[in-house]
Amino acid sequence: MKALRAAALSLAFAATAAIASEEPASIEFTAAERAYLANAPVVRMCVDPDWAPFEHIDERGQHVGIAADLVQLVAQRTGLKIALYPTATWEESLAASQAARCQIMSFLNRTPDRERWLDFTAPIFIDPNMIIAREEHPFVGDIRWLRTESVALPRGTMVEEHLRRDYPNLRIILTDTEDDAIRLVSASRADLTVRSLIVAAHAIRKQGLFNLKIAGQIPELGNQLRIGVVKSEPMLRDILDKGVATLSIEDREQIVNRHVSITVQRGTDYRLLLQVLGVALVLALFAAFWMRKLSRLNRELARLSVTDRLTGIFNRMKLDEALAGEIQRSKRYDQALAIVLIDIDHFKLINDNHGHQAGDHALVEIASLLVSSSRETDVVGRWGGEEFMVVLPHTDLAGACRLAEKMRAAIANHEFDGIGQQTASFGVATYHIDDQPNDLVARADAALYEAKNAGRNLVVGR
């Protein structure tokens, strides 16, 4: 079992290492965040009461496990006061979160369904999901090969949501707990289950279910476990995200070692030894496969985190980051800097007259026109709704207005699919000494307002 535990931890830490910093970093909070922390009441947290060793509520009513220690470490480093909101089941926790009876959920995957009411931090822990089956079940190279197998899963999980959507041929058997799902497979009442590697190894050891094996992996369903925050608390999410960023590889390793224990076996059980060696070999093969996949997946994750889903250009978060960085450079090296705010004229009429799908297509086309009209050093992104922003390093007001005019003409002369011609208005502003990002954006917004009032389809600079 020591080999199984070591293999499980090596995979989990190899994945988590990609999101961890080597040393805890000091946290720089904004003035608004500092004010929030000074006045913040106790944050109520919903958890999974039965997900050992990740987390559970013990007989004393305490939240314990890997997630509990990670979240408390984040709380210590941010200064947040977090208290458990007790529930009896994971479904109760989800319901309490949806009703905003708790502000955060400690340890869960981001899914489209959960994004209806939650925002998420960066991953606090990464752990692959494995296909668990009995010894006699053949290796599963691709879950799409399966046709009528039954899969035992705890209710309300990310895996249930994805398997129902992507693999409707599988027969889902829902259980109340993780242990129940694994026991059903061991007792031949279900063909397989898909569970976290660490949780599965813990459950198999705890229950002595050594007729089970790891029969495959679903890389796209890896656990990227995050803290979920109700959408009404965006600043709380930002503060927690900064705390998560301080967690190092060593922080995670120490916490996991604390909760994933080793059972010492008296005597020699050769059957068990062979099983453990077999599992370790399978895990080693999966580790090689997973590490290759992980690099690609993490690059894709990093790209998606700064990309607007609809248009494929940068999102608001990336624009904020780029603008703050360029202001710092301009201040340090006395360099010119400009931004352009763009608003599509009468965009509501496109949606009203042609439908929202046509409006989406127009946004995509305009994003493409802005990118093709910009320079390689410019940062083009969607500011929100029908507004775009371009950050122009090393550019004075005259140069920024010329580039904005080029963009304006490209849009005005373009024939939009199903809509015809369309125009946009442009507000240009340049960096002044001691400007903060909000100051520069406010001037660009005022210039944009002037362009709108002057008849639209204009460039106005300030």
C-alpha cells in the first residue's frame, strides 16, 4: 500500500506543481481589498461532509482533511475569518451555496452548472480522476469504447455532470457517499466508478477492497479543485485568489502527507504485494502519459484564463493586467502610453432586428478587424458587452488617434454577414504623470462619450 500511496501522491504533486509557486509570496492587496478585510464579517463555508481524505466533518463537527488545511492556510495568509456552515450531505451544501447561506465552497471543480451562481479561484489542488474497476475488468484505453457499463458515482459531482452530458450511453448509479460508490464496484453491483486518485487509494486501503484496480484514466476530467465564491462577492473571490497564489509545492505536500496515512502490514501478504506492484506499474504508465498531457492542458488553461470566450481575443482580466503593467513601465521610463476605448454604435438594434446570434457574430468580426488593424505590440481585448479596448505602448496622442482612425475605417467599410455595414465610436486617452489605471480609462471613456454625442462613427482624443 505504501507503493500505491507514493504513486498516487507523485501524480497529484506533479499536477499541482504546475500551479504552485516555490515560496509563499507576500500579498499585495488593493486599498478596496484592505478596506474589505478590515470590515469583513466571518465568511461562512460549505463543504463536502463525506469526502475523505480531501475533507469531511468529523464526530466533533469539525471540518478536517486536505481541503480544510489548505483553506485555513489561505485564510491565515489573507486575514480572512472562515467558519464552517454545517451540512449533512454534499447535496445540502450545494443547496445552501445556491441560497447564499454560505459565501464559499471549500473544494470543488468548476462546471457550467456551478458557474450559474459561483465564481472560482485558481486551482488550489489538482488530482487526476481514474477509472476504478474489479480485477477481471479489461483495461479502458478510452471511455468512449464503453457502451452499456454501469458507473457508480456520488450525487452532485462534477464527474456525474460531465459523464451524463458527454457519455449518455453509460448507466449512472448514484450513491450517497464516495465509499458507497467504490463498494458497489467491489461487490459487482456496478461495473466501474470514476474517482479521484487520492480518494480512491484512501477508500481502497480503508475498506480493504483489494479486488479493485485502476483500469484507465479520463484526462479531460481531471480534478482542478478550487474555492467557489458566490457571485455577489467578487472582491472576496479576488482576495482568496491571492491567498491561493501563495501556496507552494511544499505547503501542499506537507498537508497531504498529514492526511494520507500508511497502514503497516504485519507479515507478508504476497497476493497483496503483487496487486500493489501491478497498480504501481499501471500508475507509472499513466504518470508518463499524464505528464505529457499536463503540460499541454496547463498551457491551454493559462490561455483560456485570459481569453474572451466569444471573440477569442483578450478578456477584461488580461486588459486590466496589461494596462497596470504598461502604466508602471511608463512611470519608470517616462514612456508614452495610450489606450483606445471602442463602442459599437447602436448595437442593441443589431440584437433587436437580427437576433443575439447575429450580434455575437458581429462582435467576433469586429474583434478580428481590431486585431488586424493593430500592431504586434498592442494589446487588444474585449472590455465588456459591445465595448473593446486597445492598449498602445510607446504611443502618443497623435499616433493613437491615427491608429484608432484606421480601426474606425476598417469597421465602417466592412460588410458584416447578415447585417450590412456597421460603425463604432472611439475614445482615445494618453497617460499623464501619476495616473492610475482608472484615471486613464475615465478620460478615454469621456472621449468616447464625446464621440457618441457628436454623431458616432468618430474618433475623439483627450
